[in-house]
Amino acid sequence: MKRTLCALLAFVLAAPVVFSATSDSITVPSFAKYKDNPVLLARKAKPGESKYFDSSAVTDPCVIYWEGRYHMWYTGWINWMGGSGRQGRIGYAISPDGKKWTRVDGTAGGIEAPGAVLGTGASNEYDGFSVQSPWVINDNGKLRMYYVAVDTKGRMTLGLAESNTGNYWSKKGQILMPTNELAFDGFQVGKCSVVKVNNIYKMWYEGQSKIDSRWRIGYATSYDGSTWTKNIGEKTGGAVLDLGDKITDFDNFTVRAPSVVFDGVYYYMWYDTSMRDEKTSQIGIATSVNGISFDKRGVSLDVGKIGDFDAQRVASPGVLKNGLVFYLYYCNYSDTNSGIGLATSGDLPANIGSGVVKLDCKIGDGFDFSLGNKTTDPTLADLVVDCGFGAPRMCGRFIRNAVDFADAECVPGEGYPAVSSVRENCQNIEIGATYAFKTINEQNYAKIKIEGIWQDPVDPNHYEITIKWMYQSNGSPCFIGGSKEPPSKPYNLNCVPGDRAIKLQWTAAFAPPGKVISYYVYRADEPGQAQKNKSPIHDFPVSLTQYTDTGLTNGKTYYYIARTIDQFGNISEASNETFCQPKAVHPPTFPQPLPPAGGAPVPGDGSFDNPWVIEQNPWEFDWCGFQPQTLVIIAGTQYVADGNGCIHVSITLKPGGKNQIEYTIITPTGDTLSGSIWAVLKDTNVHIELWIGRGYMMRNNQQMTLDQPPEIKFSRTMIPIRAVSEALDCKVEWDGTQRKIIVSNCLNKIELWIDKPTAVVNGTPIAIDDKDKKVVPYIYKPTGRTLVPFRFISETLGANVQYDANEKKVTIDYTPPKCPKNP
């Protein structure tokens, strides 16, 4: 039976990135589209349902890898027709693998555009009409979003917003606008791409000319990410990337929507080549050594075949590089089937691989198996076993090592044979021999050892060859000291159950200098069996100390162990065993506010129409009932549930209106729930109205009886001091011996004497009325109540007072001080 190593180990041994060799210094990746495209579709509303902000189209993807997940921001459109949208808002989604995405809805779009995480500004602002084309970078833990802002007159500029969470953003203002009319961006600026290199922010952006209305790409730099300086390029109008020279060039019409990746040495720029209202487009690529002078390298991604979602257009690229793999996200600008697609330069995000395989080789079959290149043409491979000419031979660009497999270097000092065909360098294979080679792209290295050759005694033309192999795809030599020693095992393996999923975490194994380690996870249905299982639950080792096992059955118990693997294929002992039982997750509802000690229940139900009335500010409470390690984002602040499933929340409420408190719950296994509640801060202000001669007053719209109404005396308005002072939450005392009234709270103490024109305020004598010493407190004998000048007592306490002569009305507005305990 014939079997090829290329078929058996396609994802491990085959070079993950296939390059078009058009330059000796910079190679460009080739892409394969994801088989299940599109990865994100417009969210079509059902009849009777309100439309989401992205119910018509999704465009302009930007993806970063952050905190063990892929995060996407994109433009959503409610109204999209003829390849263009009217008003855009920005949405957010997360993914464990970059392929399966879950939206994280926000509330920035309001009722008009529900689900958006960044909405439009006020109608008179620079982004009052549309926000679109986001580009997000992780700047030392802070997320910065550069986005296209469109005002109500249709003018496009660039804005900046910042976030700590990805779904709650704070706008920082306008950062880039058109230049003079002769420049390539004299009319407007659009979508950009930002990279931070050596503490310098570098931006590539699209600009539209006022002269020919074409789009070109320019370059700007910044030291803080907010204030930008445009750099004049060598192309038309100061651009750094211009239109194609020939009318037949695929990018002769426009170049726009740049997406730049810096790999530490070179700059790769992907760009769009068509206006949105054109019928077709392709994605081009250009490369540079300095980020300013770019060389075009041709088409990087073309349209799909008839029937594919991207059969007409591939546009607005957003590219990231994770490990060795480039992820190219793009959109199709479709009116009927709008979606975001994915193409990758390889399916091997891991850096290592190793194993042992037995291969059949029959004389006369020709090339039997190949290593190092995904190709159906074995003459393009780096190393092949040739069974076409007698005994099996090793052919290709290999060298043979005289040392054992574990100590053999993949990069010999004398270099590799320069061959145009693998048959130019062939040797008969021998048991114990070690061969090494590097792949065509000059970045990936491998070695194999022939551990056994068996010749069939019945059919001498039939051989079975046992091969031990090791593959390393990070561009470094294979040989590292200590390559024979297995790595240490991971420790403290634990698990958290979720809905049809289990999240596993562990403490990293020790990695001495030179060791590159990652991990495999093994599963079993019975205790003690996972460590006997030789097949991990995932194809490639993971570098993070966590892994989420999905697609499980709720209510069933699963057992796990983890092992460490190094770059030589050495595997550690098993970790401790842990077990979990997945179950449906029902996060707790937002907790009902607790009343103050001894107080009445908090009014309201948390809805917009009936918000909770909160006395405490900041509003602090415990929210329990989560799974441990659940991430909860409340009003932009992140909380992580402790071992008891609780978080302690502190929210500062704004006075004077309703507060919408938005929250997002992300379980340890990635399930997401968003919601919001409404609360108002209890109004502690005091508003008092009194009328001359009336036997009542109004306190906060509640009528209170007065046994002594206000009156006019000494040409001044006099008010009953006890009734009014107590209404202002002050304490009133009477000293009959001194005929003295004392009015006090935690900040002030006012002492007044009957028929005396001087008062003492906080120990300082003050004239009650510096214009008329006849104005004094007095007792109205028919009622026995003391009256004082309303303006003196009120203003001394810090209240605002007014007198309406027409209505003969006294108005007092007062905010009581925050006292530990009112006297």
C-alpha cells in the first residue's frame, strides 16, 4: 500500500507559507481562502424585528490577537445599496481561533443603531454622520482605535478613540485632515493602518485628490499616537503608493484601504484596488524595507469563482500575522450577501512538530513521498524518497549528518546543494543516517533519521521505511543544547466548566535557556485513562497555558491531563489529572440594590422608565453567582469573579439625570451576555418656598404647616427660624438663660441673640445687617416663635435665596453638606 508523508502529515511537515520568489530580499505570502467563508455575515433582521446597526452590510475588518483571543472591529451598515453605505457604525466580535466569531454588542449606537460599540457624534461634530473603517492597535494594554469620521456635509477625516475593554470607547477627537488642494489628499482622508515601531507610531492612510478624484496612499508619523506629521512621499502629490502606470494594471484606477504588517524586518502593505461602487476589485500587495518606498508585488488575493460570496469583489483588507501565519480578512461589498472573509498563508500556527512514521516504498513507483513543500509536483519539494531506480534513495537539497539525530544541526556551515531538480542530489538511504534540509522559503528547517528499512522477502521490490522526523518553523537552527532531555511537566492543571465547553488552565513548565516549549492536552471518559491516551485533543501544540475544549456534552464528566513538548519532539510526563462536567451557564441577573441600614427598599426596577434611585455615590455592592474567573465589564471597568464567584462593584453615578449602566459578562469558556440597567442618584437638594402671611411652606413640592407665617418688619423679610432651619436639615437649640438661638450642622454653627444686631458664626462675630442695626431677631408674642432675616440665616448656611416682590414669595435652594452624621 502506497502512502505519502505529505498526505499523512500535511499540517506538520509541509511548509506553512508558500512564497512567490520575486525578490531576493523580501518574499511575499500566498493565500488560501478559508473553506467556510464568510466568517461574519450581515445580521439580517426578521420581519417585525428592529434592525441592528449591521443588518444590511459588514465591511472593513480589523483584527488583532490579544489576551489569547482574536478581536475584530468592523463597520456595520443599516442602509447599504449599490456597493456603498449611508451611515456606518463600528461593531466588535471575538473569536478563539480567528474563524468562528461571536459578536459583543454595545450600546453606543443607541436606539437608532443597536449593537454598535462606537456611534456617531452630535450633528455638528466631525463624526456627526458616520463612523467607519476602524483600525485598532494594542498600545501597552490600552486599545487605540483610528477610524474614519464623516460629518453631515460628507467630509471624511480621521478620529481617535481609546478603550481598555474593546467594547467601551472614549473618543479623543479629530487627528488627521486633508492637506492643501495640490496634495494627493487635498479633498479628504480615509481608512488608515497604524503600526508602532521603536516607540514611533507609523500611519499609512488613503487620501483622495481634489484634482483627479483618485485615491492614493500616504504616510504620517507620531510620537504619541495622537499628534501626526505627514511625510511627503515620492509619488503623485506626496503619496507613497501610486496608481498603476499602465491602463492594463489591476490597480490603475485606485489604491486605497492600506493594511500594513511589520515583521521586525520588512513592511508588507495590502491594499484595495477599486472604488466601492465598481463592479470588481482585487487586493494588491507591496513591500518595503523602510515603510516609505514601496515596491508593488502584484495581486495578493483575487475574487472567488462564480457562486462564492466573494465572486465579484475582495476589498478593504485587514491583515495580521500571528506566529508564522498571515491572516487576511476582507469584505465583498455585496448588496445581497454582505460578509467578511478570511484567507491564510498556512494552517500551521505552531512552531514545532515531531514523530515517527512508517512508509511503503515500491520500486518503480517513482517519487513516493516528499517533505517540506505542499505541492502535487514532487520535483518542487525539498526532500523526497525516490523509489523509481532500484533501492530507495534520498534526493533533494539535503545534507547528511555524521552525528546522531538529536545533535544534528539543520543549518550546515557549508550550506545546502544548489539544485534545480531534486534528482541532482541523491543518495541511497541507510539505517541510522540523519538527513537535514531547509524549505524553499528559507525559514523552516527539518531533519529526519532512517530508523529502519524492511525489505519484503516475498516481493523484493517492496520496502517499508521507518522515519523519525523533527520540524521547526521559526527560522532558527534545529540544534540547541540539551535537545535530548525531555521538558518538565506542566503543574496545577485545573478546569472550569461551561456550556458544552471546559476551560483548562495550568502553571507553565520550566524552560531552560534554548528550550522552546508548548503544550498538548489529553482527554478521557474515565479517571486514569487520559495519561494513557497518546492522541491529544488538538492537532497542534498551544503556547499559552490554557485551552478551551468545546463541543462537549453537558452533564458528562471529562478527565484531562497536559504534557509539555519541546522543539525536538521530546514530551514530558503527564501533569496532574483534573475533571469537570460541562453544564449550561446561566449568569446571575444584575442584583437588586440593597437599602441603607434600616431604610426602606430602593425605589425603581432598573428600567429606563423606572430607574433605581440610589443614595450612595459611588454606588458599591457585591454581585455573586458567577463561575470563578468570569470576566465582567461594567461601565467600562473590568472585574474578575473570585473563587466564590463574586465581584465587588463600584460605580460613580452622575447627578442630575438617568445613568445607563452597561455590562458584559464573558464566561471562562467564552460565552458572552450583555445588558444594561438604569439608575438615578437620589436628589438630596432642598427647595423651599414661603409666602408672606401664609401659614404653610413647600419643601420639595411637599406642603408643611407653619404656626408662624413669614412677615415684613424693618423693611426686611423675617422667617420663623425653627421651621425653616429644620427644613434645611439643621439642628435648632434655644438657650432661655441667654435668650439665644443656635442653628448648626456639621460645618456651621450660628448663634443669634434676641434683640441683638450681632451674630456669631463659627466663632466670629458678624453683623446681621450691616446697613441697618435695627434688624434683629425677635419673638412674635402671639405665637412665641422667633423670627430672623431670611437672607442672613440662609446665606450663612450656604443656600441660594431669592425674593419675588410680586408674589411676596421667598425661595431657598440648599444642598446639605455630606456629614458623617447630621447633628
